[in-house]
Amino acid sequence: MLERASVQEHAKSSELAISASGLTKTFKTRRGSITAVDDLSLQVSPGETYGLIGPDGAGKTTTVRVILGLLTRTAGESSILGFDSMNDTYEIRQRVGYIAQQNVLPADMTVMENMKFFAGIQGMSKQDQIRRIPELLEFAGLSNFTGRLAGKLSGGMKKKLALACCLIHEPQVVLLDEPTLGVDPVSRREFWNLLGNLRAERGLTIFVNTPYMDEAERCTQIGLIYAGRLIARGAPAEIKAMVPGHVIEFTPTDSTPALRRISGMEGVFEVQTYGERLHVFVDDVSRRKPEIEAALATEGIAHNELRPVEIRMEEAFISLVQRQNQIAAKAQAQSSNPLAWKAASGGVS
Amino acid sequence: MTINLQRLASLIRKEVTHLLRDRRALAFMLGLPLLQLFLYAYAVNTTVYHIPMAVVDQSQDAKSRAFIQALVNSQYFDYTRQMQNENEVINAIDNGQVKAGLVIPPHFATNTDRGTASVLMLLDGSDSASVTSGYSGASLVAQNYALELISEQVIHKTGMRSPSQLNAASLPIITSTRVLYNPDMIDIWFLLPGLVGMLLQTLAVQQAALIMVRDRELGTIEQILVTPTRPLELVLSKMIPLLALCLMALGVIVGLGVFWFGVPFHGSLFLYFWLSLLFIASSLGLGMLVSVRATTQRQAQQSALATMMFGLLLSGMIYPRLAMPLIPRLIGDILPMTYFIRISRAIFTKGVGLTFVWQDALTLAIYGLIIVVVVARNFKKRLD
């Protein structure tokens, strides 16, 4: 595991909003068992926005469900606000808000009925409901849609309603499982602005699962989960700093021979392809740039201008995943998981 | 196990909303028992009349013709074909052209005078209802006919004046039968009290089984499980709206039974209502139990169907439990319907009070209580 030394590591779990150590979840199937979460440890301090980032199938949803006590854990410890996930389930549920990944609000009930339902099962008094529900509807921008069935709302509005419902009992911590999955970019930004307001105004601790790299940048702390393991953690800038070197970007006419030629060169750590575009990670831009240009010229590969670019979150992640795979391959000579990255396919333009 | 009433009220409101919003499902829910009621009332008839019969009359005399006429007059048989010999009759039964055959050997009249006459009745054994009705019909007619012949002979010999005088004087035993509660033996009168149990258990088990998995299948359970809601509250919130629904169905079924089909209700409606409530609650509990581990509506539906089948066969509604071997009888004991059918028949048809049904009533009460606790304990508080 690639770790940054962190003061949080040594904080007491009771002072943490969310804590997990050595958390493991194994599912039994007919063909054997699958370890969805593997010896995962994380700490979230109060007021933080923690993003658990990883590709589909990495174990994000399982992690959040185990922490919430929705799934039993196979090994390890986890707690929210010092309450154990398995034993103090109801203590947690009074203090925590959660949005599950699927559209999980009763679809045949209206926005208002949903709000009242969740207020009711959280045990809110009528006076509190009268005060709090319009406030939350206003906050979520749903004031004009109170009579609409939840099932008839747009994807973005469904998520906002879910957020409003999960905030009804004024939780100290909210856990959001891919809250912007399948939501259009404008609604995604709106949703994150709402989360930003919550953090600023209420000091709410937010734990969010997401496969979107741009959302990772909006978190104060992130953990990269891959194949059930947390392979990196830290602030977004720290994560980027974990990747050695700098990036040179260019587009050759023929990327395959260019990739082959450059990969083995001295001072080149790795090459990532984005369609026709190549990102070359080098130790020193001013020194390696002319060398690469020369190499391409000898091969007769035409290209546009080589220019240094800022490393992006998804590049950092891909780099870290590749390094993790190399470590794993060296350790057990086992093949890596060919996991698809949403960001890699959709976020490059 | 604690219950927060406000939470329970919110959960019930949610379930009621689900029930009322899905109008088509609601109509189906209430319509299906009614359809079944009419089907049972009009289509199910255990006595078969007008069985098609082939006749071989090798005697062709007055007495043989009188005997055939007596069979036809009994309404049990219709004289549909005339044939030459036994083989032809068997062939006709094989082909399904007739379900019964009568063979009268030659010299029927002479033999009856001597007291050695015999006829052969052939019945289609592949059809139990025809056999039962045909057998009893034929025996009845033959006996009456024989009795008539004897009395004629006796009158002839002794010079008695009327056959009725003879019957009383010469037969050693006279059975006088009186059928209580249903003197005319009307099928629907027998059927309805049991049918109430059958229809309500089917409705309750099925709906309870479905409602238990719906949240799980839709995924809404995940959002509800992360609230402080307790399993018992969830279970009760699903049970209470269905209880109201089943009571409505009960009212409609009993109302139709009494006012449409004219089945007399002899007992106390008040008592019947409360014991039905116990029965419905137990059936709902059973429905929840069979699907507490199910994850899809399909699984729930199948377990509900199995329960319905056991109810139909083993509860005593149609087939007498007295005749069952131990294991089927024990399976029948698991069903609330078994107890309720006895209660229903006792109150509905016999008009007796709690002193006669208290054991079954107590069993249902204990059953209901235990099953709700078991369901709540087995309710999965987590997703795995």
C-alpha cells in the first residue's frame, strides 16, 4: 500500500467521523468466495469530504454498506462516530444519512410524501417537520415539485430528493454511494454545489463513492480503491504528487510504433494513451523532450508539438493502479484485473 | 422488541399508499377471491346427474323395461344408446361415448319371479365422480325396485292391503336419517364456510408473501434499513393494511354467501368477525414467513402457491381430514385454515358459540402471535 504519513492515522477512533481498519468482506458464491473488500483501512475526520474513488467493481458500494452495517463484515473493525457498525446499528442510523446507489425512494409516492415518510420513520415531531421540510425542499430546489411522484422526477432531481430525505433528521455524517451516477453534467455540478454548501454551513462530514475523477478534486481527502484494496490515500494534491515525474503530451500520426519506441527510453516512467494522444511521464521535461523528438524523427513518425501538461487526477490514478498491478504481478505473478475506467473512456477531450 | 408508534404510523401510511396507488393490482386482489367464490359456487358440484348410459336389454320384457325406466327416472342416468352385447358397451366406455353401461340378461322377468335375477352395471372407473354418483344411483334404484317386487309378491301371497303397511311390518330395521343444518343437502351450504377460509388464506398468504419482498426487490429496503426502523415495525406495517384489506374481502364473501347464494348464517356475527381476524392475522404471518427469505416476487409467489395447494388438499375443506394418514394431517395442522374451517362451520352453519370452538380459537391466537415474532426475528436487518 502506498501511504502518506498522516496525523489522522494516530487519531482515536472515537474522534473520527468514520473509521475502518483491516475491514474485509468476503461473499460466498457457488464457485467459491469473492473478496470484495480486502483489508481496507480508512479514517475520516469530522467536517471532511472524503471521496472513495475507484472503478466499477472495486468494492466501493460494499465498503460503504459494511461501514453502515447493511452487510456483515468478514473481518476487521469499522465504526461511525465511534459506534460500531455491527453492534450499534441503531445508534448509527439515528445520526447518519445515506443515499443508496440505485433509485431507492418509493417511486409511487410524491416528493412531499417521501419527505414526510422519512421524517416520520426518523421520529421527527410534527413541529420539526413543518419547519424542516420546506427548508430542505428549498435547499434542494424541489419546492415547486412537492406533488410530483418520485418516480416521475428526472435523474438529477431524484438524487436531490434523496439528499433532502437523508438530511431530514439533521445527521452529522452522510454517506453517498455514487450519488451522481447517471446524472447529467449540469445536475452533477448542482448536486456538488449543494454538498459544498452543506460542508460550509453545517460542517457536515461527507463520505462519497464515485467513479468520476473530476468529483475527486472536490473532496478534501480521497482514497483510491482498486480490487478491494485501498491503494492510495491523501488530499487530491498529495495523490497527484505520488506520481513521479512530469507529463509531456503529443499526438503522433501512428501511435502504436511511437508508444513502442518511447516506452523503453531512459527517463521515461510510463506512457498512457488517450485515443491517439500520448501522455509520457518523464523525470525531466527539458532534458527528455528533445530526446523523444529525436527518437520519433529517426522512426519517421510525424507528430504535433510536444508540450508539458499538468498531471490530472485520472492520470495519477491510472499510474497508481498500474504500479499496484506491477507490484501484485511481481508478488504473485498473477494477472491483473482488466477493469474499465469510466473516466478513461469518457473524460478525455 | 420495541415499537415506536409514530414510525409505525409512517410505515403504514407508506404501505397504504402503495396499495391504493396500484389500482390494477388492488382490483385484482379483491376481484380474484370473488371470481373463485362464483366458480366454486356454480361450477363445483359433487353429485353427477344424467350420466350417459348404454343399454343392452337381452330380455326385452315389461320388467326389464320398467327397470330401465326406473334408472332413467332417478335422473342419475340418461338412456343414450342401445347396444347388443357387453363387449359393445365396454367399447363405448373405452371410446368415451358413454360413462355407464347396463346389461340385462335374457329372461329377466322370469328370473325376478324366481328371485334369481341379476343385472350388470358397468361404470367408467377413470372418472371418480361418475363412478361415485353412478354407483350410489344404481344401487338405490335397484334396491327400491327389488323392494317393490318383494312387496308385490308378499301382497300377492298374504293378501295385505297396501305396500306401506308391509314395509313397516316386514323389514327388521328402518333407518330414519335426518341431516341437521342442511336438510336439503345443498352443496353451497356445505362449501361456503370452508370456502371463506380457503379464499381468505389464499389472499392473505399471497399478498403477505408479495409485500414482504417488494421493498427488497425494488431496492427501497436499503433506504429504509438505514433508518432506525425496527424489524417488528416493518412487519406490522405490512400486516395491518393487509388485515384491513382481508377483512373487507371477508365482508364481501360472507355477504354474497348469505344474500346472493342464500346460505343461512346461524351463529354470532360478532364472534365470527373476531375469530376471522385471528385467522387472517395468522395467515398473513404464514405468508410472511414463507417469503421472509425470498428475494424476488417470483419466489414469494411460488411459496404462496404451495401453501394454497396444501390448504386446498389438507385443510379438510374438500377431503375429510379423518381419512388422512398422519403426515398429511400434520402438514394440515400447520395451516391456520384447518382451524378456521372448523370454527367457520361451527359458527356459520351450526350456530354454536365460543364454548364449542375455543380450542381452535386459542390455537389460532397463539399461532398468530408466535408467527409474527418468528417473522420479525427472521427479518433480515441487513442486505446479505
